[in-house]
Amino acid sequence: VQLQASGGGLVQVGGSLTLSCAASRRILSSTIMGWYRQAPGKQRELVATITGGGRTKYASSVKGRFAISRDNTKNTVYLQMNSLEPDDTAVYYCNSLRGSVSDWGQGTQVTVSS
């Protein structure tokens, strides 16, 4: 599946952004959708995932501030990001995982300025 991420940008500390990830075809309920991020000089890390049944998992650094959701009718996954901090600055990637098949979107830049 092809994934198109959007919604990144420049925001001040404490601000909010919503990222969207549109899939090229129907997201099966067996697919786990996720958001990852990679800051300069760092490894890509998990931000949040959501199963077809709506079960979510978050990195401890974003828990309580970020919320992942999926709209299966629109084949889209969202990441609502609140109370953004400079450490949230990174390229954010969406991912779909179904069995052993993992697909990545192209990434969208989020920059949090202080």
C-alpha cells in the first residue's frame, strides 16, 4: 500500500498539529497503522500505533500529548499532536504493518520552535 503523509510544519512550543496519512487503498482491519519519527542524528523511533480494533500504543515521551486515530472509511490515519516541545522536532513517517509486510510513507517535517 502507498502512504501519503501530510500536515507537518513549523509550530511554536505548546502548539498543536494534526498529521494525516492517506492510504492508496482500503486499510484492512488486520493492519496495524503507526507513526514513527526520526530526528537529525537519531534513529527512527515509534511514536504511536493503532490496531484495526482501535487499540493504541504510545511512546512514553508523547503519552498524554499525542493521539492516534484511524478512519477506515477514508483509509486515513491521524496523529493529533498537542503541547508540542522542541524535542518533538523530527520527520514523521506513517507505517502500515500487515503480517510481515511493512510499508512506509515519505515523511513530513515537524519543527517546533522555542
